[in-house]
Amino acid sequence: MPYRLGDDVDDYCIKCKRVTNHSIVSLLNEDPAKVRCRTCYNDHDFRRCEIPPSKKDLKKAQLLQEVLAGGGAAPAADGETPAVAGEVPAEGEVPVEGDAAEAPKAKKGARKGRTA
């Protein structure tokens, strides 16, 4: 069935985040190229009702590819294990500085000997 400008098609709206009715705004080789959501009036490319992966799913896939490719934690240049925050440094090593290495602070307003 050939499409015409203004025809109604179902498509995934990136703004509404669901499949809704759309009007065809432009055609390319007799297929919809751009559509307009009839709910929020947002113009976007025609996606053929394919829901794009979420950013969370993309990040998981990227991490999986890094692990499979051997892109884990690299060893230190000297062949020693890298220092981890909170570890006690061995003799001759410089302690790790930063927020994680500091001791926890007492809460404001805490009083000794006070019971609830």
C-alpha cells in the first residue's frame, strides 16, 4: 500500500515514550521519512514502531563488550597491584589520599550521654 502525506501510521514517539498515532510529514522512496505525533505534535524520524534501547541497556552492553575484550582493570606499571582506597599501605608506600581514605566525621549536634 503506497503511503501519502497526511496518512495515519502507528509509530513509537520518543517524547511520549509509547506507540501512538502519527501523521506522515515527509516521504522518501514511497516510505515515511518524518512523522508527527498526533498526541504531543513532536516531529521525528519514522522508527517503524521499533523501541530504541534505553541508555541503561546501552551502558550494560558497552561494559559487557569491554569485559569480553579484556578491557578490565590494568595492572600497575611496576607489576604491583594497584592501591585501593582504605587499604593500609605497606612499608615505603605512600598512602592513598581522597575522600574514601578519610575517617568518618561525627554527626553535627550529637551529644554524649543523651538518651531519647
